[in-house]
Amino acid sequence: MALRIFIGWDSREGECSDVLAYSLRKHSSIPLEIKYLRLPDLAFNRTHDPLQSTEFTYTRFLVPFLCGYQGKAIFMDCDMLCLGDIKELDDLKMDGLALRVVKHDHRPPEKVKMDGKVQTVYPRKNWSSLMVMNCDHLRLWTKQVVETQTGGYLHRFQDVPDEQIDEIPNTWNVLDRMDAQTKLIHYTSGGPWFDNYRDHPFGKIWLDYRDEYRLHAAA
């Protein structure tokens, strides 16, 4: 059975989702079923939050609902690049767990990010940017809950017992840098697809993968 992966999709950076999907498939030793969380496809009824930085700020929490609350699925922000075999995350045991995440202590100094969006600071920031989900244990995230609950409630995993939230190796969600051990780089403030971040110190590798993706797509 293919590993289900849901990638956030935003109309301002749609190619990012394509590049991430390409990088996942390039390194994967297992079959992948990759889907994008496009707002027009989701019949999502939530008032726009002026603090949300992407179109998938809230829709990521629909993944268990979209999977019928069955099996395992992974959610990923689109502003990532995979450099390792995602099978490593698929192999992690989920018995008795609801989630696995990288438990960042992320306190960004910037006041703005991406294309001028406000940079917010809150507990468990970026924990929800990469989630391995045991969908059966996340029945509390109903469509109605995701459409109505606060951002704090959702992104801090309120009402998910702490003992059901385990870790992913931190090499799988490395924020704005990379080294020889990095399996996945996450461009949290903005990547080289934005004019303001063309000179990101680790932007060239993303641009190289983008060029590979474009050649592959055109073939």
C-alpha cells in the first residue's frame, strides 16, 4: 500500500508543492500517494484569519477526515525540500500514538516572513509543519472542529494527550539550514521562489531541484 502524503498548496507558491513532491519521489524507495490540499477542492468553510500565512494554515488538520480516520498519513508544508528516503518516517512505529512531529523550540527573530506576512510566535511553533498521523487516533479533528476552532487549539494539539505525541528525528524538519545529516530542509521565513529571498544561503539546492523538476515535467 502506498504511503499517503498530503502537501499544503498555496496559490502564491504552487510550484513549491510540485518541487517537494518531485524530491519525495526522487528519493523514495516505497510507493507514494501524494495529494495537494487545494482550497477549491475541499469545500472548506472557515472565515479567513488575517494572521494565517498560507491557504493551508488550517486545512492540514483535515487530513484524518480526508482519510476516513483510518491508517497512517503524513502532512507536509509546501516550503520544504526532501533529501532523504521518506520510508524512514513510514517505518516509525505508531502504536498508541496520534502524532509524530519534530518538537521544535522555534522563536524566530523576524517580524515578517515570506511575502510580507506577519511572523507570529506561539508554543509548539512548526510542530504542525510535518506530521505523521495515526488517523484513527485523531477523530477529534472533525471537519466542523477544523472549520471553527482557534489556530491555537489546532496548532498546539490541544486535547491530543501529550503521551500520544512522539518525536520524528530532527534531521527530518531542519529549519532554514542544512548539513550533511539533513533529510528535509524547511524554508520557514521564505525560500528562493520569493524575490526577497533569492539569496537564501541554502536556496541554490532548491533551485537545482526546481530545474530538475521542470525538465522532468517537460519530458
